[in-house]
Amino acid sequence: MPAEEGLGNYTEDGTVDLKGNPVLRSKRGGWKACSFVVVYEVFERMAYYGISSNLILYLTKKLHQGTVTSANNVTNWVGTVWMTPVLGAYIADAHLGRYWTFAIASAIYFAGMSMLTLAVSLPGLRPPRCLGPDPAHCKKASTLQLAVFYGALYTLAIGTGGTKPNISTIGADQFDDFDPKEKIHKLSFFNWWMFSIFFGTLFANTVLVYIQDSVGWTLGYGLPTVGLAISIMIFLAGTPFYRHRMPNGSPFTRMARVIVAALRKWRVPLPSDPKDLYELDLEEYAKKGKFRIDSTPGLRFLNKASVRTGSTSPWMLCPVTQVEETKQMLRMIPILVATFVPSTMVAQINTLFVKQGTTLDRHVGSFKIPPASLAGFVTISMLICVVLYDRYFVTIMRKLTKNPRGITLLQRMGIGLVLHIVIMFIASLMERYRLSVAKHHGLVNNGGQVPLTIFILLPQFVLMGTADAFLEVAKIEFFYDQAPESMKSLGTSYSMTTLGVGNFISSFLLSTVARITKKHGHHGWILNNLNASHLDYYYAFFCILNILNLVFFFVVTKYYVYKAEVSNSMEVLRQELEARTDGVSNSHVEART
């Protein structure tokens, strides 16, 4: 065997090629493989946000839907897009593996995009044009037209369910946790992953949105469809360089067995020594490319699933590792719940924030800014903050904390949650100011354009990007990092589920608040005419909701226990940081003496 193919040069984390053979670090994986995945994400994000960013305006201007109806239809669809990854993660972890699940889902995704392009292009698939200011007085779309349009949208949503939870996981799988050099690259991967997402989003929120508003929806939706086709081809071109993980059976079944076994043995006492609990031999795990996990004292009730009582049924007796995997997934649920409220705030970017923009002066000279293009400032802010965070903030904090990440993932998420409070406070103040100007100029009843530049909304968009650099990046890395090795796709889907739930909460709150505030003859907070509405009250309500959520986050993080690392790479990196710091300190002392 050549020296370069010695045992030490094979990956140690259980990754294989598509045929199930061990892989050499020098042949597959690393940034070489990740480059295909990252470039794919740039084009795919361009395609997805090319549809979602301006969707509310298509629903109101072309399908003649009202403010509440169109906003809820957008958030319901986006919510579905972010909920279906749970199904895609299950299929990947249990049956097909990440690569094949992704490949099949990509075909469904492309079919949905193609159908959607046809739906906006053919005159017979949309209602006749209406020039009236109030969509309530325009001819509504027919049942067939709505069926084709929403059928395409939800076909697309099913496709994204298989791509979203697997593509970032495939990227992270290209780095071996057992190699300290690859581990430190992995710590930066999610920062640059989000950078690629927002780079594609920036193009969608500027160029594509402008084309949709100024040129036409056919070209505006046709270009994202072509972009998606290009992204799929780029991903497939990288196939020879990818590392893969084999499916390990249904994660839901494994977790259900632990819970059922523990409940059935709820009266059985736990042994004083955890070593008396049932566990498989190391060789059993090595054969499957898995890692054994020692028993932990947290969620002790579930340890009863590993107590021997005579039965060997998998619904009565589970290995310690299986119990610990279940614990890891359950421990993350309170953190998951704490991210629902900020995800509800994110849903406002492409709904109410965009509708606000339609009421303001959008001219810069002779150029008219599409309202959805302001979301581009979320992207620009995010791109700048991610680079500054990765290059400077982490470097400074590593010296202070000796943590290879700079700060913990939960601390990073907490900073993002604080910023969401600031965002909604500022949004409420800006909307209050906009309404006062509308009232001063007598524009309340006719819903006319308010003589204020659209850039008064800029602070809330810029701060949203800053918050994303902390919260969204940390969220996807946290749920990937803290998930068991055999449930990484499911763990990653947690970060997407929170966005789905956030959008559904947004729909619920919007409908509920709009209905309640109209009771007893009141005018209502959210109307088709935003100049007669009270979005300032609605945003203030969100601010209070974010404060309460931050308190809840502090409580759940206080009791959260990070999972043990499967390798010693993080400890090696931490020792290297301490050695460097000690070396610098000693050199300063010698210089003084």
C-alpha cells in the first residue's frame, strides 16, 4: 500500500464514498468538495428568494388579494417550505442517505419552479389586469388559476424539503471531526455557508425583484428557474469529490423505542452504577461507522430504557448510546422553541415590511426602487457582519475565552435575540412617524403615497441582517453540532422547522390581531389601507413578545448541557490557543525585564 494511503490518511468519522468504501482525506472532502456545495447554494438561494421576496406583490397586484390574505398566504407557504425539511431529513437519515435524497428532491424542486414560471407567463392562468387601488374591487383569480399557481408553489415546497436539510449537512460532512485541522475549518464552514446564502439572496432582492417590477414576471420567474437548473448541475459536477454518510435507520423509530421502553419500565429502579446498563460492544458500532456514547445523568428517567429486565425486544431494551441520542434530540427542543419568536420577526421582511415600502416615495432620481429590494440591505448587512465576525470578532474572543469558536453558540444566539428587540422597537417608532406624516398630509383615508423616502425603513432592514449574522448562523450550527452523529440531517431540520413554525405563528397572529382589533366597532390595526392601520401598535406588541422570549431563552440555556465531543479535536484546539496566549504573555514579561 502506498504511504499516502496508509490508515492514518483515511477519514475517521465514518464517512465513505457512494459505494460504501472508506475514503482518503486527500482524495475527497475538504474545501475542494465544499466549493461545489457553496456555489450551488448561491444559485439556489437566488432562485428561492427570487420567488419569495416579491411574492406578496404578485398576490396583491396580479391575483388581487388583500393585505391580510396575501400576507398569510405568503407566510403559510414559507412556513410549509421550512417545515417539509423534517420529512426530507427523515428520508435521508433512515433510507436513501443525504446525497440521493437531495438529488431526487432537486428534480421535484425544478418541476415546481418550471410550473410556477408557466403560471405567471400564460394569460389564461391569471385574472385580467386591474388598475384600481383597492384589490377588493378587482376580479378575483378563478379556482383553476389558483390551483395551478398554488400547486406549483407547494410542489416547490416539497422539493425544498429534501434539499434544505441535506445540502448544508453534506457540506459539513466534508470535514473530519477527528482531524484538528479539518475541525477548525468546520467551525468556519457555517459562517461562509450563510455568506453564500445571502450572496445569492442579494442578487434576488435587487436584480430579480427589479426585473419583476419593471420588466415582467415571466422573465422575473424564468431567471430563477434557470438559476436553479445551473445550481443542480454544479452540485452533480462535484459528486466525485464528496464524502458521504450511510443511512442509519429511522431516527423517529429509535427515539420512540427509548421513550416507550422507559415508560413501560417506569417502576423499575435504576442501577447505582451506569456500567450495569445495557450497551453494545465497541465493535458493533465500529462496523456501522457509529460512535458509542457514555451514559449521562441528565433526563435520568430515559435511562430506564437500558435497564435489563429479561426482555430483549427493541421496544423494551435499548442500548445506552440509543438513549443518549434521544436525550440529545430532546434537550434541544426548549432551545428550538425559543427561536420561534425571532423566526416570526423574520417573516415580516417579505410581508409587512415590503407593504410599508409601497406607501413611501421610492424614487432616487429617475430610478424607482422596488419595495422588496430593501431586503437587499438585510443581505448586505449580513454579508458584512459575517465576514467581520469570522475574521475579527472570533479572533479577539478566542484570546479572551480560549474557546475555538470565540463565544459559545448559545451566547451568539442570545446576542441575536437582543437585536430582535431593538429591531421591533425601531420599526414601531418609524411606523408611528410614517403615520403622523400621512395624517398631516391628509392621506389617511385615500391611502395615497406618503411624502417620505423609503429609506426611513432602512434601519430595521440593516439591523435584521446584523441579527441574522448572530442568530441564524448560530442556529444552524448549533442544531447540526448538538445532534447525534447518526441524526445530523434531522438536527439540521430543527433550524428550518423554527422558520416554518415562525411563519405559521406570523399568519396566526396577523389574522387574530386583525380580527380582534376590529371588534366592537374599532377601526382595526391591520387594514388594506396601511395609512389607516396601526402597524406601530403591532410592532410594539412584537417588541414585548421578544422581551418575554429572551427571558425564556435565558432560563432554558441556564439548564442546557452541551453534548460531549466525539473526538478530542476541540480540546486540542483549545490547548493550542492557551499555549499561544501563554507564549505571548511570557514574551511580554521577558521584554519588560
